[in-house]
Amino acid sequence: MLLTNLIYSSGIACFPGNPIDLEIGRITRLKKYLLETGLNNYVLAPEEENALIDFPNEKFQDFSVVDVFHVRNTKNILYSDIIENSGDIPYLCASADNNAVSSYISYDPKYLDKGNCVFIGGKTFVVTYQENDFYSNDSHNLVLDMKEEKKKNKLNQLYLATCIEKSLGYKYSWGDSISKSKIRSDVVSLPAANNKPKYELMNVFASAINKLVIKRVIQYVDKKIDSSEVFIIITNQKINASHIK
């Protein structure tokens, strides 16, 4: 491969700590990860294309949050009681950064919350999907578990998390935080037909958006690789020209 050959043959590119070398390393590792995990497939299926085209015409309906989800409070662990980076279980907070993950810790399993759910950071109303089991801090956080078990998958819950945030985000803030009792009177706007949420549409639409994001990432990676190759070629030409002189 041209890029690999250039990396190892160019003096400047292989110089330890060189910014270009570090950048190429990050980009190539990212591309390898995308290939190994199958995330390099961004071709939209016909139903995904149709979901994107038809989305502006979709009918939305308000549903009581507690009709769609089982709502419960998370277990709480004070930040002062944990040891950061002491394990491999996510420790969640009310931050929007890093999908609400503050650290990865080891702790008493009795405080573990079940994943595959929508998580709400209570004090800040940060809404995320949590795929794995986790520990929670003491920010009065909530867990929303889908009642429709057969429809409970990652894509649907990513879509639902967005709908929760868009439907209720205007209402809650640090000074007026959400709670298990307050959310019982809240509604979430969802695509619907015959007074029922269209979970199949949510799944297909979320899949389409996921592929579009992957496409942009891959295009970014390819562009960075191309620009790095050009930079190395030009730099090598300059180095060779200076040696000739």
C-alpha cells in the first residue's frame, strides 16, 4: 500500500513523535477498526432510502412516557466513593460528554444498573442510550426501559432517546430537574399509526442515519489519508532536492 510504504520509507514521517506520523497512525487505526467491525458498510438499503425521503410526511403523535417505558431511579454512588479507572464498568454522570461516561470503575455489584436502556442525567437532562450495564452517580438519574420487549433494540432506543430529549428538553434544567414523579405526567412525540408507535420505522430510520454518519467518517478518513500521502511525497521531494544540492 502506498501510504504504508511512504510512512516507513520517509525519514520525516517516521521520526518519533512527529505530528504527521501520529496523525497517520490515528487515522489508519480508525480505518482498520471500521473494517474489522463491519462499520464500513454505508450503502443505504431501499427501505432506508424511503424512510429518509418519506420522513417529512410522517405523522407524529404524543404518547405518555410511562406508556412507552418502565421508569425507575438509578442506584447512586457518590463520586468521592469511587476510584477512577479502577475497572471496566461505566460510571455515568449527568454530563453530555462521552455518552455520559465519567470513568470506568470496579465497585460493589449490588449497585449495578442494567444496560440496554435510555438513561437520563437528572440534574442536566442529558439523554443517552446505554448499551452495557453501568454504575450511576448521585445526580438523581433515571432509567427508561422499553415496555415493548420485542421492539427493544439499540437502534429503536437511540431514536427514542432523541425523541425524549426533543420532547422534554425545553422543560427541564439544572434549576428544575426531572424526576420519576414528574416524568409520569410527560408525553413524548413519536411517529405513529393507528395510535401506536411505529417502531419498525424508527429502527429503519435510525439505521439510515447511522450509515450516513459512517459514510461521513469514512470519507473524512480517506481524505485525511490522501492529504497525508501528498504531504509525505512533497516532503520527501524537498528532502531529496536538498540532498542533491
